[in-house]
Amino acid sequence: MEASLSFMSLCSHTTKAEVDLGALAYNYHQLRQLAPPSVKFLAVVKADAYGHGAIPVSKKMEELSADFLGVASLKEGVELRNGGIKKPILVLSGVYQEEVEEVLDYQLTPMVYRLEIAEALSVAANKRGKKIPIHIKVDTGMGRIGVFFEEAPAFVNRVRRFENLEIEGIASHLSTADEGNSSFAEEQLKRFSRTIEEMKKLDIDPPFCHIANSAALVNLPAAHFTLVRPGIMLYGSYPSPSLKDKVSLRQVMSWESRIADLKKVPAGYPISYGRTFVTQRPSLIAAIPVGYADGYNRLLSNRGEVLIKGKRAPVVGRVCMDWTMVDVTAISGAEVGDEVVLMGSQLGQEITPEEMGGWIGTISYEILCAVGKRVQRIYKG
Ligand SMILES: Cc1ncc(COP(=O)(O)O)c(C=O)c1O
């Protein structure tokens, strides 16, 4: 009983994600200088700041004087306010009818793209004798949320009749800013500029016009308008490899564990569920206490790599809920307790979230957001 308890505590404390707030600050300064100082900066901290922890990241952003924070949902905005965040918070996905009172309670700024929501917000604000700042979301070709760009001026003209709303911003989102060919992004910019011009003709000229994500902040100065909205690059990850030469970033999160068990097995020995890996030679197999319940994707089975003693060790067999096995036969001196880097650097070697994404056909965003709740975040800097 005692032995199994001490083993349990080894498991639960050994897999951790270290979040380097110094690297976050470095990336912020790198990105901040890409747009003129007059352009406002919204730090995208949705999805728990891409897995890094929304409150510590937002506190750092406040300290660095970011102008806005961007969350996906009302719930994420409430979490930031409860965590003591004072800066304006834009709810990028908008809000639902039943959430309008909380928009007021927590002083959030919703993105608006449906008339019934505009009306509900205005009615709620009117009851309290207040005005709610809103940003109008326009779809210029992303094909997701937002008022179709050709209908946007008429929509805004209707929304402005709600006296308890203040149209503070107009926004859109680019679908291809990270691609080499910028022609569709430029078409989206044209549509967005045309919408702004049409609104000006109606005497509607909100202070914040924004469409630039990280890639557009770097690649498309014409997309800066009066506010930029980067996310992924704050966290040190590149939306496309071509951006690496344009701005230097530092990886903010590293994900580490330890070797919990190590054993010599003969050739022909199966590893993990389904026996999808069978040793070809006498092998040394390390068990690492991380699994898909921690966000270590099961598709990394027989594909991923980790760093041990500054060398790469391949994942062998299926990733389990709580365990992943790696072949350390080629790593001399590997021992129980050795540090295992799942993502990050060790003795000059590095595994980036982009590389991990590449192994399993996804993007760094998903790798970072997936790092699970039971992985303890440790903040430095
Ligand atoms: C509306 C909106 N704005 C900005 C961003 C930030 O994009 P990125 O992380 O590519 O910089 C996102 C991210 O998906 C988004 O959905």
C-alpha cells in the first residue's frame, strides 16, 4: 500500500508544464514593435491563453501595457475578471441572449453580429442606465461568424439605433494570412476597407478597426488598421515556417516529465496496448507518466519523440491514458528519474509544438491548447 502511494505521488507531480513569463514578455515586445505605437494591441488569451494559463498570462499582459485582452466566451471573460484583470476584455465569439446581464456585471465588450443580441444587450443596458461598448464582427471571407460584408453597413446602421450600445469597434478575421500567397488575404482587406468606408459615409467611424492575427501582424502591414490581435506568436510559436526569418521568438511553454520505470526486454517483446510495437533487438524501454489524458495525443503512438540526456528517443507502442513508453536503448546511462522533455529544449536539442504538430498532421495551436488540466503549470519570470 505504502509503495503504491509513493508511486502515485511520483506520477502526479512529475509531468509539468513550465511557462516562462520572461519569454512571453520578450515575444510581446517583438510583436509590439511590428506595428506603429498608435496601433492598439489586443493579446489573445482565449482557451486558457492557448493552454498557458489565462490569468497569469493576462496579468503579464496588463503589466506590459497591452491595451485589450481577447477571450472566446463570456465564461472566459468572467474568469479573467474574477482573477483581478482590469483591462478591457473583448469576447471574440460574441455572447448569447441569456448572458447579457453578465456582460454588464463583468464589464465585458462583446463582438456582435446578430440583431437580436444587439437588442438584448441594449435592453439590459437601458434598465441599468448604462451603455455597452460593442465591436461589430464582419465576415469578409472567413466563412465563420460575422455579418456578410456586403450587408454590414446596413446592419451597423440598424444597430446604431440602439441607444444603449456604443459601436466601439469593427472587426473581421483572415483565413489565409499565414500562407505564402497573399491574394485572398488582400481581397479580404479590400472588403474590410470598403465596409469601413461605407460606414464612414453613414457617419459611423469606430475607433478600433481590426483584422490582423499574428501572421498578418508580421506579413501584412496594411492589415494593422487601428488595433492588432495576435495570439499564437505571443506564445513563441510560428503560424507558418516562413515567419521564422522575420521575427525571433522564444518558446514560452516547455513540457517535462521523468522516467518512472525502466526495463530491459528481449527482442520480440510487445510494448503497450494492441502490441503495435514489437522490439527488434534486446531493448531498454522507459515508461513516462504522461498520456492522452494529459493531452499527449494518442496519434503520437509510434511517431513522437522525446528528449532524454539531450538525445531523441522514439515513442514506442500506443500512448495510453496515463503512460507513454519510449525506447532508450541508444541513450547510454538513462536512469529512472531522468528528465524527459516532451516539448521544449534540453542540452541544445529542441522539440517545438510545430514539430509535434507535424508528426500527427495538426498545428502547434492544437498541441498547446491540448496540454491537460492535470499537468501542473509552473510559472517562472
Ligand atoms: C478572432 C480571432 N482573432 C485573433 C486570433 C489570433 O490568431 P493567431 O493565434 O493566429 O495570432 C484568433 C485565433 O484563432 C481568432 O479566432
